[in-house]
Amino acid sequence: MSERKRRAGADAAAGGSTSKKPRGASAAASYAQSLRSKLRPDASILASLRALASAASKSKPAAASSAGAKALSEDDPASASSNYIVVADQDTTSVTSRINRLVLSVARSILAGRGFSFAVPSRASSNQVYLPDLDRIVLLRRESARPFANVATARKATVTARVLSLVHAVLRRGIHVTKRDLFYTDVKLFGDQSQSDAILDDVSCMLGCTRSSLHVVASEKGVVVGRLTFADDGDVIDCTRMGVGGKAIPPNIDRVSGIESDALFILLVEKDAAFMRLAEDRFYNRFPCIILTAKGQPDVATRLFLRRLKVELKLPVLALVDSDPYGLKILSVYMCGSKNMSYDSANLTTPDIKWLGVRPSDLDKYRVPEQCRLPMTDHDIKVGKEMLEEDFVKQNEGWVKELETMLRTKQKAEIQALSSFGFQYLTEVYLPLKLQQEDWI
């Protein structure tokens, strides 16, 4: 059936007084409201959350951190003895020294009549693999030459030299710039920001340092609200007083200090709309938590901030994402890392995130009305099947079952589908019941 006919049929059903659709929707609404009666007193739910928080505080550090620490060479992270690359935060003096040594080697090569070439770690897709022992994606230690004398690589070699020069200047000034600032210093050479961004990641790999160590950051994107206080470059921020919009997560996480919280868990939210609902309803006061979102695809600062909260506060992290393949992909980036930044996955991943909702099985469990569900497109189905083949998905039986349910029903839904039962149903019924039942995977 075509999309137009399907919508016309749905509209006709919604308009007819004798249609089964309204009765079905009414029955679903009645059932949804009946779930309120299943909620225990908040004190009971809070007791369960305290037990969860206590267990998280006693858990051992993630394997990724210990393995990453072992792989690091105190003298030069880029030359770690492991077969995959691990970068580390470096101070300005260290990064500047590395750039100086690299440029000196290039100068010696030119003076010797050999021209110059950069040895760049290969970030090809085939070189990025998931390691079950670490539970994250890593970049294998393979290098490719980028000679200036080769027509195929001359331009990239030039851009690499230019980015090294710009980063060196930024470090000497002791300032931070955005990736956009970097691009606009030489638009004609870079051509497109994606090219300067890619070379910037290459430079991080070459120098064995994190991108933030280069003092080049992305613009602010993520926001946080709830039971959290921290100092941002010396200014104390109370995230319970940030209103509905929350506090923007600083692009330079290094300037964050003095993190304190009485929260019992961290609630990671995929979208801004759900974040605003939670913030306006002061969900964090009823159930003490820290709520943060990257407003879609996670940016580096939000991923760094989440990991830092997890490590320093030792709190469990629960995730609320859309019931579609992309919601799960976003969650996987937080947990296992992205291929684009696999070289820094040790610092950017939070492996032990629990998938709270909205899960495919929730659509029937909570009787989400058919008119609030969306048919999966051919591309959605393709992405879902590809995810089933990913090693990190196969590691979690619960994820496999949920993805199989999604592909079998060929239905997806956004978090906002719960608003069909009432605009505050998310905060008043759905999430409290999920927490009460400890319904996460």
C-alpha cells in the first residue's frame, strides 16, 4: 500500500464515529493510564536506585581504561607497543615539542635531498575494528606515507603541514579555537571544512595526543541539567538552576573542575525535545539524576563530559533514545566509539550504558497507538540488518532480540510517541515505571 493511501486510510478511520481505530486508541489510552496504579511510592523506587548507584560505585574501572593505560608509553603515546593506537591528553609543552621534532625531521629530509613525507596512521574503514576485550572500536597501528613529491598526495601533504603550523601557533598563544576558526584561516587551501577536520584528526594520531590537546574544539552543542555542580574556568555552575534549556557543555572539558553531585544516576537523552520535557518537569528533583543530551549525533565534548562524569562520580548511566536503528547507532557511539575517532576511543567511550528505552518491545508493552508508530523505510531496514552484523551488538543478547523485533514488525517510533497519552506521560508514568521495574538492558 502506498504512503498516500495508508495515510488516507488512517485519516478516514480517525474521522469515522463507528471506526475501530478510535476505540483501539481509546483502549490503549485507558491501558496507559492504568499503568499509573502500578507505580509504587517514590521512596520504594528511590531505594532501588540507591542500590543501583551503590553497585556502580563499587564496580571496577572499565577494561578500556586499564588496557589503554597499559598501552601508553610514558615517553611517547604514539609509539605504544600495542597493535592499536592509543592517544592521551598532553600538555601544551609536550605537544609543541612533538610538532617541533616532526618539523625538524622534515627539514633534515629536505636538506638531504629526499624531499619530505609524513607518516600518517591509516584511518581507513578496514583499519578500524571492534575489540571485544576492550568493548570499543580501535584504530590498528598501520601507517601510510604522504609524500609531497607524489601528485596523488601533494595536496594532502600541504594541508597537513599547514594544519601543523596553525596548531603550533595556537598552542604558543595559549588560546583555544574552533574547527570552524581553523578552516577559515585558509579557505582556498582547505576547500571544505570536512577536509581540514580530517587532517586535524590525522595530526592527533601522528602526535599521539587527543584532539583537545591541540586546543582545537568543536562549537558548543550538548547541554546538561540536574543534580550537578562544577566549575567552568573558575565559575561555579549549579545545574539545578539552568532552567529548561540547561547548561551548555563546555567545548573545552579541560577547564571543568570541582565536579560534585548527589545524583543516583545519569540519564542520557538522545533528543532536545525529550530533554526539555524532563527539565521543565524537574524530573531530577523527583528522582535525583543528571540529565544530558547532545541533541542527536553525539559530539566530542558531550562524549568526553559523559565519560568524565561516569569516572569521577561512579554513577550508572541509563539511556533514552528513539526506537529506531539510528537511536541505537547513537547509543553505540557513546558506548563503543565511532570509526571516525577510533584512535581516541579510550577517552571517548562509556561502555557500561544501560538501554532504558524506548525499545521496540515497549511499543506493544505500553500499547503505543498504531498511528504513533512509523513504518520503517528500506534504508531503515538496511541499517538495522547491518547493525545485527556488528560485533558489539552480537555481544549483547538483549540488543539482538530488540533489533530482531524491530525488523520483524518493521515499525519504529520516537520518544515523543509517548505524548499521545499526555504530554507529561514520559516523566509521570513511563520513566518511573521503567525505573521501578529496573527494565533496562
